[in-house]
Amino acid sequence: MHFTSARRLDDSVLEREFTLGEIPGILWTPTSTTPAPLILLGHPPLGLRKMYPRLAERARRAAADGFAAATIELPGSGDRPRWAAAEQARADLRRAMEAGEPVGDGIIDALVLPLVEKSVPEWRAALDALLSLPEIGGPVGYSGGVISIGIRLAMVEARVSAAVLFAGSLVPAAMFAEARRVTIPLHVLLQWDDEGNDRQAALDLFDAFASKEKTLHANMGGHTGVPQFEGDAAARFFARHLR
Amino acid sequence: MHFTSARRLDDSVLEREFTLGEIPGILWTPTSTTPAPLILLGHPPLGLRKMYPRLAERARRAAADGFAAATIELPGSGDRPRWAAAEQARADLRRAMEAGEPVGDGIIDALVLPLVEKSVPEWRAALDALLSLPEIGGPVGYSGGVISIGIRLAMVEARVSAAVLFAGSLVPAAMFAEARRVTIPLHVLLQWDDEGNDRQAALDLFDAFASKEKTLHANMGGHTGVPQFEGDAAARFFARHLR
């Protein structure tokens, strides 16, 4: 892990860009709390640069609560190399949605499963590097982004002890079996009228998680309409579990 | 409205019992805030005496947030006269549940609809009396109890401007049509494994509300297992809408 830049967002948050091998990432640490528990900030595969404003806002909120936050670029996003199968799946998805056709399992699998396979080991490697820093302690939470990545990470990575998941993306059928093996506390967000998402599938997924503590927060509106107050609710969930 | 007793629960809450005609009730007011917004505390038809510890706890929490709280005895509960049809419906319900049989629409209607018909005008009369007190201002919220009473009250009573509803009791089919006419902000609690409640019916009911702001909080466990942290979440909902 090599830091490539450092700046203060304000008096209380240090923002550092880093690379982990080929993978760019960003780490935010609160100056007030050392070592700080860590929240991994998941995000959709749109590239860190595009996602930066929202990520920085989430990181500031985490820092205000005494948490460090970190994120890495997803494979195939930002400046990272594309791969043909994913590009094809993305084009197929766009075509199906524009035609108003149901998105077939084949498209969902081709789109999501390789992303899970490639990215989860990268998040774990990032976790190794981040937890070796003296300013980062534990425990670790995971928040947001592609829900299938969150499910796999929650299932395989024992250092992740609580997760906020957004039931807002297409979930391959195979991930339901993995969800049944997730036991950490979960806070699941659902947008009731999410245009690109199947509400019943999201409810079934929430039902599938084996976690003894899991809470579903469903709100009105579409994919990007998560109300402001849900940021507070997620912060309180992490405050309960990461302190 | 006649006050029949008054005592301080602690330095910051005044608890007064009252009668409104034949109906007993309790009013809690914070000493810090005058006039205070009001939360009407709904409860299951088990009698105020039995419900008192939980009601007092909710009232203390409301007072700590600067809200007054009030409740009245439901018709047919506590020392109030029973009526034969309700007793019969209650016996039929018990028999069906003990036999593991589905609870028929006829039983649900006989159990709930008269309770709604009788109690909602009483809550409105209590509201008239409470809002005439100098220590009570507006706005008014309704919280908990028999969800059908909350639905009817939210539909007909313009002074109730936000409600926390517990999707934990049997809902007559007729109430779904009323739910479609409810437009105030709602915070709906659902226990995912509520033994006496139909999860799909609860989700359908949440879907039916016409409110632009409605949030569903679903948690694991049975009817009485609502997690402690949901008390905080409900308090924040009222803080957003009643201040």
C-alpha cells in the first residue's frame, strides 16, 4: 500500500489516496480517534472519480462518529482495465432495460458474479493493508455498493463484523445461498419503488440472511431517493456495532 | 376532562390521571417545554393498568424529547364495560389460534371493527380536551397500539400529523381501503416472525398507505421482540415531524 497524496478535508479528517498494487483507493481518518474502527465504503461500478462526492460525504460522517473509512476502485471501473464479458453483459442489460424486457438470469450472472469473484479478494487485501496501519484498529464494517459484494464479503471475511447493505441492485440466484450463511448484524436499505430492482426479490433476500440481528428499512421512492435521515440511521447502526 | 391525581415521575415529568366522561386516561407533561407537542400513546386492548409500565416508559422518553404524551382506556378494556360481541370474537380468536386454524375474516372484523368505531371518536374527544390545556400545543402524533385505530385516526383526524404504527395485529380487509387514504408521514414497525400476524398482509398494508413519506422498519423476532433501538428510531421520527 503506497500513499500517493494527502490533504486535510477540514480540521478533523485526513484524506489520503493510495494504490494497492494496481488498485487505486482512498482512506479517510479522523484526527480525533486513534486507532479508529474502520468502515469499508462500497459503491456502484461507476468509477471512484464519479462517486467521489458521495463517498467523501459518507467518509466525513464516519469520521465525525470516530470511524475511519476506506474504499477501492472496483475491477473494470474508473481507470482499471475493462474485460469483454462484463462490457457485453452491461450492453445486454442496457438493451433489455431500454426494451422494457425482463433482465434474464444469464445477464445478471454475467454482470455480477465475475465482479464478486474479482473484487472480494481485493477488498480483503485492502483490509490486510489498512489494518496494519497504526491509525486503524477494529472492528470493521462494510457499507453500501453492489449488494452481492457485501454478501460475499460478509460471508467469507471474519473481520467484517457488521454491514449496511443496499438492496438496490440485481442479485444472482446463487447469492441467495450465500446470504443464508451470513450471520453478522445487518442493516438493509430498500427503496420501495426502485425502478431497476425487484421488490419481492429484495424482501426474499432480507428473509434469507441468517443474521439474528437484521433490520430492513424500506422507504418510498426510486433508486437514488434514499432519504437523508437514513444516513443517520446507518451511522447509529455502526455506532452500536463497531464501538 | 377532570384530573383525578397528579404526581411527579421525576423532576422533569408530571403524570396526571384524568377522566373524560366515563373514560379514564393519563397525561404526562414535560416540565421543561410549554406548550409541548403531543404524542397520543396507543396500546393493545389489555387495560391501562396492565399496560402502565410500558406506557410510562414511552411517556418518559417523549418528555425527555420535549413532548407531552397521553392515553385513554380503550372501550371494553380495564374497568370499562365489555360488550358481548367483542367477548365472543375474542373467544373465537383464541379457539382458532389454539387449534392452529387460520383466523377467518369474520372473526377479525368482529374483533377489530367495533373497536375502531367506538374508540376513534373517543380519541378525538380526548384530543379536543387535551389541546385546550395551556401546557399542550401542537402538532400531534399518534403512536402504536391497534394499527386499525391508528389508520382510522390518521385518515379522519386532521390534527394528527405523523404516526408510528405497529403492523402487529390483525387488520380487517376494509381497513386497506382506509390505508389508501392516509397521507401523513408514517413510521411502520414490523416484526418479521410475528406469530400472530401475517407478514405478507403487513407488507401489503405498508404498500397501501398513500403517504409520500413512509418508512418500514422490519426486525427479527416475534410480536414482543421489538428491539430497544427502535424506541430511539421512533423518537427521532417524531422529532423530525412534531417540532
